Amino acid sequence: MTSSPRWRVLALLSLLAFPLAALTACGPGDEGGTSGADSSNAGAAAATSATAATAESARAVRVVELVEGELRATRRASVTIRASRESRVASSATGRVEELLVSEGSVVEAGQGLVRLDAEALRRQVENAELALASARVNLQRARTQAVDGMAQAEAAARAAQANLALTQRQLDEAEALLEIGAVASTEVQALRAQRDQAHSAALQAADALARAGRVEQEDVALLELQERQAEVQLRQARQSLGDATVRAPFAAEVAELLIEAGEFVGAGSPVARLLGLEAQVATFSVPPEDVAALELAGEVSVEFAGASLSVPVTRIERSAQQARLNTVIATLADDAPRLPSGSVAEVRYEVLLGSGPILPSSALSAEAGRTYVFKVEESEAGTVARRSEVRVVAESGNRAVVVGEPADSLPLGTMVVAPRPLDVRDGTLVRVTEVAAAP
């Protein structure tokens, strides 16, 4: 029943009417009247009756005690299971696929062959490179031999020219000495001078030939040495290309897919197989940014697949600037965990802390004019009444909410709050507590 000022006045008058009636009916001169004690008992009975009537008119409510608590929620998301290491292996050589060495689903070791290409042309390239290297070495050896022989001849010619020059110079000196005493004709001296000049010219030519022989040894031999090294490089490349005719696994893995068939032509850089590493698998899923802190604090999530539940530690959280609304979470399954089909979709569950503080049922909240209120139970002169108190909702999930009083000291812990709040309970309504519910 709704309380009103008019109803309160009527109730008060009824309380006063019973003692007045008793006094009028039983005066002291009345022969059949009652004694003073009887009058007092009648007044007390009337007051008790009025109080009972007031209690019966109070609104029956249930209350809950405001206690400290935490509000948590369980989130669910779709998670993709994949290998922690995945590779599309490409061919380094060009050629026709001669043989597939593995099948899809097989497990291979690092370095194991996957596909073999037709290597006939590559073998011919190796043979040609070997011949080119042998030819370069022969040319280099011949040049070195010729350089040694040429240097020996040039040195001998230079020595002979120097000896001839010395001889003609000595003969000229002797003839000039005889000419001074008249023992020889001047024509003979002039002839010796001409011979000396010829010998000097021959010595210069021999020295130049010796220098040129040295340059030939340095330049020609160096050039042929470069040609030899170039032939060696070409041979290594040809042998590597021959080795690349067999495409090999870069790491231990499972062959998820073969991308070519026998007889097809592949070029260098063309993928031939997709491999999945045998390391621990990872689960990737996306969460709102506000859940990241809770995941980092928890450190693990629960992955459910085919009726099984796995506890998986969170190893990395990627925050993308391009996708600000979601963050990618990567959780790594244990090494001994059962392997799940790569690319399969499972469900992940994780718990987040929404808030902590005074907690109560959502049914205790009332909204009016953009504000939120609760009704706390207080004692007053008129009896037990419901008093409206403004609150701020910190977090809400399901049928529970964490609130803070406005101001904060207006709603201390231990306060009894009406929950659920009946629509006819207003600020100041007389209430009668029928049940104290347990804290949510």
C-alpha cells in the first residue's frame, strides 16, 4: 500500500481516539465504571492495535546486505589452431618435375628431399663448367711457363748486350790512348766509337725486352688467374644448381600440401610444397583492448575442442594500430598436448575482472532521469522506511553489479538494500523486511 501524508494523519488520529474514548466512558464518578488501572490497560491495548495496523500497512520487501566483492565475467571467442612454424617451400632451380619424393601428410626431416626435377640439362652445365675450368688452368700454366722462359731469354740477352757494351767501351778507351801517341789511325778510333754506340743501343733494347717480359708475367698471368677463378665460380654454381634439382625440407615438418604434380614445369622461386613445423602448435584469437590487461594478468586461457579442454598459456599479444578495436592473442599449446588439425577452429574461454567494490543484485537498481538509485532500509520515527540513494555503477554483468555511492560515504558496507525493488516502493515508503537475502 502506498504511504501518503493523508494516510499518516488518519493513522495518528486513530491512535489518539482510543485513549480519549476510554477516558470519556469511564469517569471517576461512574458507578459501573472501571478503575484507573483498567483504563491504562485499555489505552495500551489500543496503542498496540494501532501499531499492528501500521505494521500491516507497511510494504513487505526483501533486502540484501551490501558487501565487498569482485565482479568477474567469462568471455568466449573463436580460436584458430595452427602450426607455430609454416613455410611454402620454393624451388631454386628451373625444370620439369621428374618425381615427387613424399606424399601429403608425411613427416620429413630437415634436409630430406621433397621433389626432384629433371637434372639432365643441369648435369651438362656442370660438365661444361668443369671443361671451362680445366681449359683456364691449362692456359694459366702455359702462360706461367712462357713467362719463365721469356724472362730467362730476356735476362740472357740483357747480360750479353751489357758484356758487348763493356767490351767495345774498353777497346775504344785503348784506341784513344794509342791515338794520343800516334800509334793508331784516327779512322780506327772512329770505327770503335760507332761499335760502342751500337753496343749501347743493343743494351738498352735488351733492358726494355727484360722489362716487357716482367710485365707480361704480371699482367697476362694475373688475367689468366682471374679467368681460372671465374671458371671455378661457374662450376660451383652449376653444381649448386644440380643440387637444387632436389627441393629439400628446410626443417623437420609435416607435409601439409604438395603444390605441383609430376611432369609439370616449375621455375625458380615457384612454391612446390607447404610444410607445417613439428614444434608446439599455437592458438590465435582476437579480443577487445579492454580485455588485454586481464589476459596478461591471468596468463592462460582454456581452449575447448572436440569435447576436450586444454589450459594454454598466453605467449604474445599483438596490438595493431590498423585494427584498434581488436588485439590478436597468441597462446602456445604444450609440447605434450595432443596435436589438433592445423587450421581447425575451436572455442577459447577466459575470465576478466570487471570491477571490485560494494556488490549487489542488479534487481536493486532503479533508473530515473539518467541517474541510478538504490533503496536502503532505515529506521525512522514513523517506523522502518526505504530511502532512495544515488549510486554510480562501476561494472555490471548478469544479475550483479558493483556500485559506488554518490557521495561515496552515502552507501557504507553493511547497508541493507531493497532487492528486488517493488515498483510501489518510493522514497520514504514504510516497509517491512520479510527476508534478508544472501550476498550475491
